[in-house]
Amino acid sequence: MAKLHFSLDGNSLGEFGLNKERTTIGRRPANDIHIDNLAVSGDHAVITTIGNDSFLEDLNSTNGTLVNNKPIKKHVLHHGDVIEFGKYQLKYVNKTQEKMPVNRDGFENTVVMRPTKLDVSTPEVKTDVEEKPVELIKELSNDSIAPVPAVAKQEPIESTGNAQNIGHLLVLSGTNSGRELLLNKALTTLGVPGVQLAVITKRPHGYFITHVEGEKLPLVNGQKIGVQAHALSDHDVIDLIGLKMEFYLS
């Protein structure tokens, strides 16, 4: 289980285990991590933990959130990352990541989905895949990002027992047209590290897409989704790295 070591000016204030999906941080006493300081907003940030991975999101706080001295809005946490709220620090410790190669520009523990060739220099992204089912393969590392850029990462979730509400992505463009991805996991990461990344999360009240990385925001039905999580509706069309995909429930 990942942990957060809490400190102030180098003095330890204890630790928090990331043993649930959402860990909230803020000045309000109801937060999981309560920091009673005016530099901290009432609801400052949230950490979403799925399996061995944790995802930090600033909740439009007044003074912002720093990770390793850099301001962030959304950040995938890596072992040793230091989160800062004013003079308070939370050091992220995840023993399972210690020996993993870390790529600070993307995800260090991510399986990739072919196509193996992806041209992002033109508006229409072209793919070249073998004629066989979509294959989830190996971990991303610094050496493998360039030749295999397209990402589709999923983390396990317990079955809800409500199969009719399971989401799917149907690819509408490119040589992958007609292929489907079942969204029965808690978190699915799509895109190209360093270019455009988004995550689709499965929550009890529906599916949401969130922009993670890249200058361009994903489009849903031709409209930019913004920086906050965007709720997906049946038959929404997602445009990501030039590929169009239809989200639907079945």
C-alpha cells in the first residue's frame, strides 16, 4: 500500500496510508488529510488510488499545488514525489515502484495498445496494425515511448453486477475502425505520452473523461471538455489524438 509521509519544515507529522480510492486534502475538518492552515483551501486536492497507482488533482485551490517544486493541476504520482501545500509537505512512498523505470513525462507502469505506428504530424492520425485483436503489451519505459506511443491502460475494479451499464469505446476512424474497447475497469488511460493523454474513469454514477497531458484538450461531440472531469453520455463521440471513438453503454 502506498503512503504519504506528512511533514512541516522538515519535521515529521506522521503518515497516511492510501488505502481507499479517494483521499481528500484540505483545510475543512471533513477531509481525510486535514491541514489547518490559511494557505490551504477548504477542499484543496484529491488523490485517486487504483491498485498500485495514484493520481493527484488540484481542486482549483487558491494557492495551487506543487509537486517537486512545480505547479500541477493533474499529476500521476511516482515513488519519491513531494507534494507541497505552502510549508507542508506530503512525500509519496510506493515500495512497488522503487525498482520500476520512471518516465516523468508519462506513465511508468503502463501497458500499450497497438497500433505500433502513429503519425501525429497531420490532422488525421493514421495507424498501421496487424489484423488481429487489440493486444495489451509490456510496460512503458523511456526507450519504448517513441516507437509505441498509443496508450490504453486499465486498472481492475470489482464487478458492479450491472452489466447493462458497462461502457464501450468503438473506434470510428483509421484502420482500427470497428474495433471496440470494453471499459469494465476503474481507470483506462488513452493517448500518446507527451502529446495528448486522457483518462476515462468508471464511477458508481457513470463514466468520466479527464484531460491529463498535452496542450490540446480532448473533444466530446466536437466541444473541448475543459480541465475538469467531463461526464460521458451514451453515444458521445470522443476525438483524441485525431482518432474518433464512440462511447456507448450496453
